[in-house]
Amino acid sequence: MKFIIGSLVGAIIGYITNWLAIKMLFRPHNEIRLFNVKVPFTPGLIPKEKTRIAKSVGESIGQHLLTKETIMKSLCSENMNQQLDTWVQSKVVTIKNSEVTVENELKALLGNEYTRFTQNTFDNISKLIVGYINEKEVSETIAKYVSTQIMVELKVKPETICKSELYNSLKNKLLNMAIEYKDSDDFYKGIQKMLKDKLSKLVGLDKNFEEVVPTEIINNLKVYIYGKRYEIAMEIKKMLKEEKNSKKLREIVEETISTKLSPMIAMFMNVDTIYEKVATGLDEFLDEPKNHNDIALIINDIIDKLLKNSIATVLSELPKEGIDNAIEPLIKLFTTQIVDEKLIRDTLGAIEGKFNNYSSIEELLESSGIDYKSLIEESIKNRIEAIAKSDSALIKISQIVAVVINRVLQIEMKSMFSGEGNKVCESIANVARDLYNKFIENKASDVIDILDVPKIVEDKINEFDVSFSEKIILEIASKELNAITWLGALLGAIMGLLSPILGSL
């Protein structure tokens, strides 16, 4: 019986001591004091050494478990790549089968930052474009490109331009404006001023008419008079028969008889008879062809004499009203009879005809002898630089960028996968995998160093409450701890059994 009692007491003692030892690892959680004296073995071992244990565990995990090499190997594993491919493709399939737009995706991704993000994007892209345009090399490249395109357009035939709807619209507009202006007071006043200015210059030159009027005009006028000698003679004859002129001629005959002849002879002269004789003689004179030549020569002599007069002298002797009155008919003649709608249309048609004679606009410009290529390129470059430096350019480019980006934002995501959608999915998955692997190869090591796994584990353990740490350990090693407790009971039972046996010896 004593063997059984000794063994039982030893088992109980062994069980209780081991159980108590395990409990004292965690309990009590806090220090206990009696009469301001610390009770020994309080707090438990683990709460007391929590900081040291956390540091040791963190270092052990960082140096032996979650090492940089281990993490890198896991991140680069084939399983990780397969998981990434699966995730990317599932995301692409979801987008492919949805009605969501780019804007919706960005809003979901950025949340409240979406508006600020898009606005900053608009501004930054606009400033970037303007900055690029301001660079000398870029502006010169743009100018070169634009001028090259213009050179291509200059190779077209002029008649192609003349047949275009735009050209004909502009031509009709210009013709209507020219015809309108021709009948306006501004045109009338302009011609009037021009003639007066010319007259003022002629007065200042102090020349005679012969020096100013071109010889060709004088000669043509004389030839014209000689060619019209018969008509001139007939016109004189007709004029003499007009009542006012015949009456004047009769008065001249009467005055001549009364003043030039003695009164006695005049008494025997009949005015009417003499007038009839004079009139008949003039008619016969004017009917003679040889006299026509004399009349033409007389008129031409008169013209020669008039042309020898000084312009300044003649104009100075004329009253201002007389000059103005002489100019008015010239203006009216010029604006109504010379410059008419037909002249304007014919002039433009003639210019257009000359224009169409060239094989290309380039040939026309080359015939001018001007280095038009350099002028065009320089002009475009200056214009680009002026535009790029203006505030309005930034505003306009911002508006264009906003329109373009807004249109992109309204594109449905599924439209990107239309057509060969599977290839797009594969391409996206490949790109994502390549980017991921490049990141792991180049940056993951630095990231892991920054993460500092031992420190993370240490901080996390320190954050745990002692009771929570106890719960975790007991959950992990509950069987083992129970085994240790029962092992203590077993060892106590053996020791209790050996004691009486050894005592009996």
C-alpha cells in the first residue's frame, strides 16, 4: 500500500509543479506588491522579459526564417508568376465584359484625388508641351516640317487653286467688294485727291504741256484729226447752219459792212445778199476735199501752239472753281466709263490667266527671284516662337489637352480589347509579369532592407497583449505543454515509488 501512496503523491506533486511552472511563464501578467514589497516571481517570466524575447524572436526570424534570400526566392517563384498572370487576366476579363469607362476606373482607383489628379495632369501636360515648343531645336523642327508641307502644296498647278471652291468664293467676294468700292464716295474722293495732287506737282515742275503729254498721245491725236478731216468739215458746215451761228455770222457781215466800208458804199450793199454769198462760199469751201486737209492742218497747228504753253501759267490763270469743274468731268468719266464692272472682272481674269500660265506656284515664286523658302521657314519659326511665349497659347493648349484627355476618359475600357482581345490580354499579362520581375530583380532587395523584417516582428510582438501572447503560445503548443505536465506526474510517480523501495533496502 505504501508503494501506491508514495507513487500517487509523487505523481500529484510532479503534475502540480510542472503545471505551476508552465503557468508561471505567463502569470501573473503584472507585478504584484504586498505592503509595497514586490512578490517574488511576479510578473511571469514571459511578461517580464517580453521586450528581450520580442527582440530575440525578431532577430531569429529575420536571420534564419524570413531572410532576404528567402523572400526574394518566394517573390520570384513560378507560383507567384502564375498567381500574377491569373489575377491580371481575371481583371482584364472583368473590364472586357463591363461597360465601365477609363474615367470610372480612375475614379475607383483614385477616389477623392481624381479631380486634383486630372487637373494637375492637364496643367502639367500643357506646360510640358509649351516648354517643348519653346526649345529652339523643337521650334526649328516644327517650322521645318510645316515649311516642307507648304513646299509640297506649292508644287500644285495654279489652275487647281483657281478651280477650288475656296478660291472662287474669295474671288467673288473680292470682285463684289471692288465693284462696290468703285461706286463709293471713298473711291470718288480718292481719284479727286490723286488728280489734284498730280496737278499740284505739275505746277511745281514749271514745264509746258508738250513736255508732260507723251509724244505718242499727241501724234495719235493728230492722226485721228487728219483721219476725221471730212467729218470735221461737215460738222463745221452743220454748225454754221444752226440758227444761233447763222445769226451770229449775219451780225458779223452787217458789222463788217457798216464799220469797214465807207457809208456811201455801204448804202449800196445789201446785208442779206452779202450774207447769202458768204454762207454759200463757206459751204463750197467746206465741200472741197483739198480744204479738208487745210482744216486738219490748222487744227493740228493750234494743238502745237497750245502744247507750248506753260502748265503753271495756264493753271495759275484759271480760277480754282474752274480747275475743280474741269476735274469733275474727268473723275466722272474715269469712274463711270473707264473703270466699270467689266474692266474690274477683265483685269482680274487677265491676272488669273497669267497666274495659270505657270506650271506650279513654286515656279511662279522662283520667277520672282526671292528666296521664298527661307522667308517662309523664318516666318513660321518666328510665329511659332511668338505663339509659344504668349499666355493665350498656354490657355489654348490647355483647352486642347483637356478636350483630348476628356475624350480618352470617355472611352469604354472594353473597346481596348475589341478585335483580338485574347492577344491584348496576353500582352497585358506579359507586360505586368515583366514589370513585376524587373522590379523584384532591381528594387525588391532594397525594399526588403527598408522593411527590416526583424524590427517588424519585434514591434508586432511588443504590440501584443500578454494574455493574447499566452493564448497564441498555448494554441500552438497546447499538446506539448500538456505532455510536459503529465510527464511531471509520471516522473513524480516513479520517484514516489522508488523512495519506499530504496528505504526498504
